[in-house]
Amino acid sequence: MGGQQDDIGFEALDERFEALFAPHIKVERLWTGARWCEGPAWFAAGRYLIWSDIPNDRMMRWDETDGSVSVFRAPSNNANGNTVDWQGRLVTCEHLTRRVTRTEHDGSITVLADMFEGKRLNSPNDVIVRSDGSIWFSDPSYGIITDYEGLVQSRELDGCHVYRIDPLTGRLQQMTDDFVQPNGLAFSSDEKTLFIADTGATHLRNGPRHIRRFALGDDGRLHGGDVFATSTSGIHDGFRLDREGRVWASAFDGVHCYDPDGTLIGKIRIPEIVGNLTFGGRHRNRLFICGTSSIYSVFVFTSGLAMG
């Protein structure tokens, strides 16, 4: 079914997945040398990928034009999730400072969120930007429970939630109230459906290891919240949607691909735990995959939805 060895390559579980790759396409390892890769974001204008190496307190940059890798930012405040807004600016979640920031075109950094109702956020994790300019991010506790990906600190909020930053006022709005550890998030193509991962299994025996699906109502609130997919290998951390509505999710054995009906139709096997991924390249048909210590890429016969 493609792939150069048993633990790396394509694994079709459904014929619908077979149409998304060719047997001669191989998974490539672009770079290795991290402790925990996360938060990949593709900058189309510059043809480069940015990602976080959280425990090493740095952000890295891979250049598509020559394959070179360099340090983009160090220290990075144990940066985790990254994305690109509609003006081409970098938006970043920082564990150490417990905030969401934006890197402006002149290189200066603007703090977008660090408090909610007078209390410090936990440790913002993953972030996306809607076409209306609103910024949505998850706020689990991973960055304040150990010194490995942040710093042991007291939790001030009553739980771990997803928040929305208003594009006009900058006001923070809590959007969820029933997650254990909210993590990756992504909108559907029409932005009427929001998918959110809960990785609570890292802290609770038999805890959630699934992706939930919410409808964004005209009232600006989330409704529903049914389970779209449950991981069969570890947890689903970060994920992205493609143009046909398939969900490509990170897992312990690689990347799991779900049909819009929720069926697991195939996997891209990676010989490391995968934390996140994003689509990039000229046609957004190149999947960039954050393994534990390495960055991988593979071309697929579809293209990604979200910017970054």
C-alpha cells in the first residue's frame, strides 16, 4: 500500500483512502534533533515552515527553497501552537508566559490574551484564526504541571477551556465548559462547525481521547459537542481538515485520516509519536508532520483548508 518500510508510509483501511496517494509517494524526514515538535505553521509567501520545540524553548524554521533548518526564535517562552492570521502574521501560544501573542510585520510582539476575568490563563496550547478575524485557542494545563514544557505554577482558573478573542474589542469569551484537556481545534470549510480535541486521557484513567464536533450558531455560541472520532492509538492532539472535509489527526502511530462521516479510512505511519501537523507547499497538498523529535512531510491528493 505504499511506504518504504513497515513503520513508515501509507496504510489504507478503506478504499476511500487509496484515492489520496500513489504507491510511489514516500514519507520524507526533513529534519531531526528536537525533544518535542509541535505547532507547525506554513507561511506561503516565504515558502517556509515554522514549528515549536517546546522543551528546548525554541521555534524552528524550515526553508522549502533549499531545505535548510535554522532557529527562528530562542528563547520562545516554551511556545507550543502556532498559526498564520489573514494578514500573514504569526500567532503563537506560549506556555511559560501563559499567553497568546502575535508577531507583527515589523517583528514586534503583541500580547493578545493572558488573563480571563482577572485570572491568568493556564497555558494556551493550540490556536486558529477564523475569517472574521476572531482568534480561537485551547487552554489546557500542560505548561504549568511540570517544568519540562513550561514551569510548575498554580492554576488560577476553574478549569481548562476554549476561548475566543474578539477581533474588534480584544475581549476574551469562554466558549466551552466540559473539557478535561482541550487541545487541537479546527473549523470546517464553511466555518459553521468547530472540531475540538480532548486529550484528557493523559491525566485521567479512561479519560477522553477524542475529537468532538460543535455547531457555531448565529448567537455566536457553540452547540452540540458529539464525539466525531476516538483515537485507537494514544490521543488525538493536533489536526487539520482538507478541502473535502476529511480530518487528518495526529496519533501515537502516525496520522489518522477520517472521512467526513467519521470513519477511520487510513493512516500515515510515522515511527515516532505525532503531536501535530499542517498542510503547506505551493498547492497546500504537502502534509507537514511533527513527530516527537523530527519533521516529516508527504504529498497527498487533496489540499488543506486552514491558513497556516
